[in-house]
Amino acid sequence: MTIHKEGYGIITVSFIIIILLVTILSLILSFGKYFVPLIIAGTLSLLFVLSFFRSPRRNPFRERGVVVAPADGKIVIVKEVFEEEYLKCNCIQVSVFMSLLNVHVNWFPVNGTISYVKYHPGNYFVAMHPKSSEKNERTTIVVESEQGPVLFRQIAGLLARRIVCYAKEGRVAEAGEQTGFIKFGSRVDLFLPVNSNINVKRGMKVKGCETIIARLP
């Protein structure tokens, strides 16, 4: 387990703020019996921030036609929808919700060439909200796999305020390679062909890179 590079700045700032708060409060309270509790509270706060930016090693499941989970979390949506932004057709939407306790790294779900990347500024509704896929801050990515295009979105939630995306149009991506990071949140949506063999259902917990979401036709 390592710390993701996207967390270095926030962790450093958090460490400085925690040290300053503990020092100031200790002086105000004249140290005494409150010093140890303050140190414990500060340490726990820093560990909490560190947990957001953990970056575990994964063994990506790579097989022709297989779609792997793009994030850790829980399946909250599996339904047929019309994808309006790029595909312009009915698809099966599979959404993975990342809680505060989940790893916040995102991974490419399939092998292929990246044909489309677009960032959309937006709102910060709760990621479970049905309209968050269309209204929240988000980045849309399309990978042209051998079986056809697969679209997925990084979606910010209530607490998330920055989406980091490494995808670049024209580049070749591999399933299990890091796509980016959503700081403090929140959801990743997949849009798959309607005749895909879906391997998950609502309420299931999935593991990025390793859980098979679907098999493409």
C-alpha cells in the first residue's frame, strides 16, 4: 500500500494545519491534561486524510471482451438508459459509488484507444442522486475497444471538489491502468452495449481492476 501522488499536497497542508491547531489549543489550554488528547485527535485526523489517498497494488483482470470495475465501491445503478453525450443510443448504465472509506483511484475498464475526453464543470449533488451523472462536475471518457466503444464517467459528489483525469485522446489504454482520481468522492458510471452480459447487480461490492462488471458482445 502506498500513498497516491494526488494526495501529497493535501496531506502536507493538513499536517501543517493539524500541528498549528494542536499547538495553539495547547497554549490556550495551558497544556495540562488536554495535551495528550489533542495529540491523539490530531494524529487520528491525519490518518483519516491519509486513508483517502491510499493507492493499493492491484492485479488487473485482462481478458478480451471483459469490462473490469473502474473503481472500488458499491453498485448503485444497473439499468438501460439513453446515453446523450457521445454514444447517442440505449446502453446499460452500471454505476459504482465510492464511499469515504473506499479507495478513490479510478482505472480504465477495458483495453482500447481513447477517442474522447471531456471535462464538464457542474454541481455537487450527492453522488447517489439520479441526476448526478448529468448535472455534477464530471469527466467523460470513451475507449474504443475491439468490441466497440465503452463510455465511462468520473463524477464528483457532495464532498468532492476536484476530478483528476489522466486520459488523453489518441492514447492506447489498458484495462487496470489508472485513469485518474476523484478527491474525496464519489461515483463512476459505465455505459455498455445493451446486449452485454452484465455480471453485477445493485448492492454488490466491487473491487477496481479485479471485479468483472460485464462481458461485451
